[in-house]
Amino acid sequence: MAGKCKKPNSCRVKGGDDFFSDNSLSGYWILLPEEPYCEESQANFCSMLYDSSVGESTSATCKALQTHIIKKENDKKPQKCTECDYTSDKPYNLQRHMRIHTDEKPYVCSDCNYRFTRARSLKRHYRRHTGEKPYKCGLCYYSCIENSSLQIHMRIHTGEKPYKCSECNENFRHTAGLRRHMRIHTGERPYKCNECDYTCEKPYALQCHFIRMHTVKKPFVCTDCNYTFTHAGSLKRHYRLHTGEKPYKCNECNYSCTESCGLRIHMRIHTGEKPFKCSLCDRNFSQSVGLRKHMRTHTGEKPYKCDECNSCFTEKSSLRIHMSIHTGERPYKCRECDYSTSRAGNFIIHMRIHTGEKPFKCNECGSCFTENRGLRIHMRTHTGEKPFKCKECDKIFSQSTGLRKHMRIHTDEANMSAGPARLCVVGSSISVL
């Protein structure tokens, strides 16, 4: 019968009449000839029978047990990081923590070479390539790659928002949302690409940037337009542009979209929420990307440059659209007619000609529009807003087209003052040349 270690101060083994004591064990008693082992770890030691004539064999057995006991006792002591205040009672936790300081990332994705400190992080990451989303919401179409995301998603249905901003009292469903929101107030962009100067507010945005910009491999190909993607999920969402599938529907109006994030942003039209505020002027935005683009109007920054003609742009998407001028590429093709375009947004709006969809509805008079811009312009008839002002005579207009037409009055006046007018008589009508 095997011996069992009863810690902390006595170690007794049943099954014989003879006891053996080794003073070096400091109070641990071993009964031989049984095979001593520790119940906690089931770690077996030397299987040597007790023989009073072979003292060194017995001593070796005790020393092995002594080493094991000391190791188990040391493992219970807090393991402290030499670089920071982190402590853990598990040595492997400390070993994993040290990768933060050493920047060691031993787990590498075979598809995109992205590296991780933990094996489970790599496992979750692989689902982005395979498109696997094992966690599904029972109340809507939402599915995700990890259980924690599903738990956070369920708060959409329950309305729970337990995390509150101390600056503007906005509430969030999860800590990550609050943390990202706080960067609006601080202006922090902590995630930086190691390959270029790109910075962003979200780690996933950095990951997507790295895959798109610094990874050549894009194994997922659209059979309709040959557009390629690094993730199966991206291809799946892209297919909806061709099929017209829009699984995410607004409960307030007829709006529907291809992605859950699009619906979340759309809902701000109904709530009037504009959480992103410019620190240099009074403009507010419903999306962080809107604020980021707007800030370039203050800084004059145009970071995206065309290699063909040196044109510069404030947005990467604008550069991509501009490049179609040089390449002639128009990947978005309508199945109903001959229309094609280089812009996904234009393609979505065009498809509403065939479907008759007008998802943007005025809450004041019920008028509906095919695009948000039409609703925004229409709302000025109710609010009286006229943001376009003539620099010559201070006349104001609700639309840029009105201002453009008005400016012809001043240009015609300038032409008339430049020289004598010539009259052209045609029948009974007289016109100024």
C-alpha cells in the first residue's frame, strides 16, 4: 500500500511495524518499506524497500521526499515579478506574466503570422480565419467567437449598462466600451503598428490594420467580384452586398443593414446620440470615425498619398476609391442592370432603386429617403438651419447647390464690370453677352 503525505507537520505511512526517522526532514516521519508519495500531487518517489543494512538507499528515498515537500511548500509562496508589483501563487502564472516585460509571444498564427502570449488567445484568433462562431444568441442572429462576448451582447436585449463615464455620464454595457469612450476625452491612441506610423484606439483595429496592410496572404476570394479577404467572416459580410441580405433590422423604422455595428450606429439617428465631441469646435459626431476625419480639417493632415499622381487624402477609403481612376477597377456590379461602381456605399444606395427601399424616415412629417444625406438635408426644412453662407453678400442657404447657383450672380457681375456688355438680339428677346 502506498504511503500518503498528511501535511503540514506529520507524514505517516501505514502497513508495517518499523518506523524510520530522518532528522533532516524536520518533523516529517516516514514509515517504510512502503512507497511514499504526496497525496496532493500524486508524485511517486523512489521505490526502494527498507533494509537496515542499506542505510543510503533509505536516505535517498527520504531526500527525494524532502525535495518534493520543499518544492510544494515553495510553490505555495507568492511568486513576485521583479519588474512590477504583480504576484501570484502559481509559478506558471508568473512565467506567463513575464512575457509582458520581455515581449515574448511564442504562439504564432500560421495564416497571418500574428503572435500571442497565450495558446487560448491563438485558438480564439484562429476562429477569425475560419469564420467559426460557436456562441449564438437565442434572441437574434448574433453569434461570436467567445462566450464573454455573448454575455456582453445579451445586455443589448436586457438594456443593462453598468459602466458609467465620470466625465459625461454616458453608460456602457462593458468595461472595454467605457475604456474606449474615455479616449474621446483624453485623445489617447495607445495601439501603434510596429511596421508603420498607424495608431488607433482599439486593439482589434490594429490587428485588422496589420493583416490588411502588412500581410500579403488573403485566402478568401469572392466568386462574384474576385475581391479577396484575410478572414472568412469578412467574406461572409461582403457577400451580403451581392445578395442584398440584411439580417439586422431597426425596430423604429424600415432600416436594415448587413452588420450589427451598422445597426448600432443607425440607432443614434433615432436617439439623437452624438457621443464624439470635437475639442476645438462645437461639432459632435455619432461615430468616432466622423470625429477623426473632422479633426483633419483643423490639422490639415492628409496622410494617405497616391503613388501614381501624388494626390493626398484625409482618409484611406478615399485613396482606395481614387486608385480606381488609375486602375479602372469597379468591383461592385449590379445584378439587375449594368451599373458598376468602385464604392460599396454607392452600390448599396443604387440597389434601393430596384428594391424601392427608403430606410431613412423623417420623424416630423414621415417623408422617407434612400440615403441618410437626403434625410439630413430635408431636416433643415423643419429646423430652419442654413449652414452655407455666401462670402460676398452674407446670404445663407440650406444646401450647397443653392449657394453654388447663387455664386453665379457674383461671377456674372464680375464679368460685366470687366468690360462693356454686348447685346445679342434674337427675335424679340435681348440677352447680355
